[in-house]
Amino acid sequence: MEFEFCKMEIFVPKSHLEAIRRALQSADAGHIGNYDSCLSYSEVTGCWRPLEGSHPYRGEQNRICAEKECKVEVICKKDSVEETIRAVKAAHPYEVPVINVIPLYRTGL
């Protein structure tokens, strides 16, 4: 099945929310009709355990960590996914950012 748009979910500390917003805008993610910079975010609690060899932004190796972060959701054209991921990674503080890309069958119903 063909699709034109994806939804991206990005998990980021609140301190970097504005940098991610600017990165998304630079890649034209969140462009809906005559609007741009459209996104939503909500506070979530992330949980992870940095393993040996990691260089975590927060937390200590071999210890379970849990902290508040933001889940950002934004629409992106399928053809712009790679550019958008590059922009997000350049602005993101995590060693391995969590960026989920989900194809959208239909939008704006």
C-alpha cells in the first residue's frame, strides 16, 4: 500500500524541545496545508539502562534510569524522512535517539 506521509515520534528531554522543534521546521516536517511547525508533545516517563561502552546523556552504566521526557509527534512527507532524521539527530542530545517513523494511510480526516 502506498502512502505519502509518516508520523514521527521523537523522545527528547524537555530542555531540548525547542531545538528539536527548530530542527523539524528546518526539514519542513509538520507542514499541514497552509500551516507549518505543527507538532504535538506530551510529557512521558522514559526508562533505560546504559550498558557497558555507552555514553549516556543521563544515567549511569548498568543502572536502570527513569526520567521525565517529551514525546514529540509530527507529520512528515515520506520523501523527507531521511532529511528529517538527520536534522533531529543533529539537535538531539541522546547518544541513540528514539525516533519512530510510522506510515500513515490517511491524514486529516
